[in-house]
Amino acid sequence: MSGKAHKGAAQPLADHNGPILPLETVRTAYRDMLLLRRFEEKAGQLYGMGLIGGFCHLYIGQEAVIVGMSLAMKPGDKIVTSYRDHAHMLMMGMSPGGVMAELTGRKDGYSHGKGGSMHMFSREKNFYGGHGIVGAQVAIGTGLAFANKYRGTDEVGVAYFGEGAAQQGQVYESFNLAALHKLPCIYVIENNRYGMGTSVERSSAAAHNLSEIGAPWKIPGRKVDGMDLFAVHEAAQEAVAHCRAGKGPFLLEMETYRYRGHSMSDPARYRDRSEVEEMRRTRDPIEALHKLLSEKGTTDEAFKEIDAEVKQIVNDAAEFAQNSPEPDLSELWTDILVEA
């Protein structure tokens, strides 16, 4: 996604002694991360008002992962993820209005109101879905990478999944296939520490280092600070270069954190409130970029412009969704069969 340009020095920012990011790129990343958070906050509000039904898993706190990864990708690369998926859609260029309309079950949503939060996609934008079955998207992402190699492109497939899904059998079957055929697939574990009420330490014997779970198939892996945009981007650059060079799959463990519960119905009583407050106070990825950009000359007025732009986009998306009609009953019979 691209944001409005702002005045300021054009000095580059080092990416932890790795790739260099232009200051304007960092500003755009800040704007994108803020948009993702405000969009999710609005989705939470609409859920509370009863306008979004079913499940709704928010991405608040994890924004640096998808934004940092997106900086290393190019048009044609394909991604698939789990049910915590709204931010991934937006970063793939899907319309905020279309996403919000789907969340509210409206005709103008990406799945015409039939998919809801967990099941919408855009082939045009190379986003192959959020998926409600834990770990199932990993096999799909492997298939996307297989298609890329079969067609002889240098495009990559990226499969995002959580630390809970990392215990699923189909994940390891996918690793085997990807390694065997040297598929250009990046496996991204978004380790936010907790599954549906269970800490990763209680659910995984490999909790100390999930980046090593591909080792039996000789899949290289990196543990990454997923709350740091620069660390994510640096690791993403390495993984993408590895895959585009035909060297096979790569695994990234992003150590991140979700501020909200597993879903909107989760009160998150399994962790202390002080833990969440400490993460917000000391590790928030958006606040870290705000501080850095301020030090590099971005003015309060420029930040206000970004805030206003983001607020307008989110409000427009919510208004579009609420004004979109309910799907016709005939939609029950569409998109269920393809005649080849």
C-alpha cells in the first residue's frame, strides 16, 4: 500500500546493519501499520454493535509482521494465512470497504457476504484466503509455491500460521514436500505466545525455538523480533532472496504479541493484564516507528495528516459496509461448482 508523501530529510535508515530503507518508505510503513490497527479497532467496534457475526480474530499488536514482510515482496507473489487475516488482505491491496463489507456479511464483500471474517480471498490480488481450519492453509501455501515453480516464475508463496498450528501434522507433510521439490515457499510462524487460551510453552516441546522445526528437512530458519519492522524486513529479504534463487523453502519465526484475546469472544483471562500493558508500553511496533520518525524530522503536523487520512479510510470502509445491501437468497447457490 502507498501513503501520502510528507516533507522531511530523505536520509536512509539502516535495517539492523542489513538492507537500507528510505525514510519515505518507513513513513509509508508507519501509515500502513496505523491503518491496520485502526481498521481492526473499528472491526471490534462493529462486532460489539452486533454488525459483525460469527468469529472475529483481530491483529492488533502484530502489525510489524505483515508490513515488514510486504516490503520484501513484489507483484505476483502469493500469500495465504489463517483466520487472523484482515491485515494481510489490506496489505495485499484489497479494498478496505470490500473487506469490511464481507466482515458484516454484505453483498459487496469479497465473498458476497458468505465468507465472513475467516473466509474471503482475492485471486486478483494474489491473496488466497484466510482459513478457519488450523494449519490447513500451510498445505495450500505449499501448493501455491509448487505452482510458481511449475510455471517457471521467480515468484514466491508465503504461508502464515500461528505457533498453535505449528503442532499440526499437515505442516510437517508440507515441509517434506517443499524440501523435496525445493519449492519457493516462505513459512511464517506468527508466534504471539498464546493459542486459544494455551501458552506456547504448554503446547509445544519446541517452544524455545520454533524456527528450528524445519531442521529435519534441512529447511533453514530464523527467529525474528516480530515487533520490530526493521528486523522483520531484514529477515524477509533473506528469505525471499533464498526462495527466488531456487534454493527451496525458508522458515521465519516471528516473535510477536496480540493485545486482544484469541477472538472477540475471548476475555483472555489466562494472562495477566500487566503483561499486556507492559508490551504496549515498551514494545509497541507503531509507537517505536513514531518515535524514530520524530527523531528523523517528521513533524507533529505530518503525523496529524496521516492520522486524519487513516481515520477517513476506516470510517469510509465502515460506512460502505453498512450501506451495502444484504446478499440475495440466490447467493446460496453461487460459487459452489466450477464447470471445467
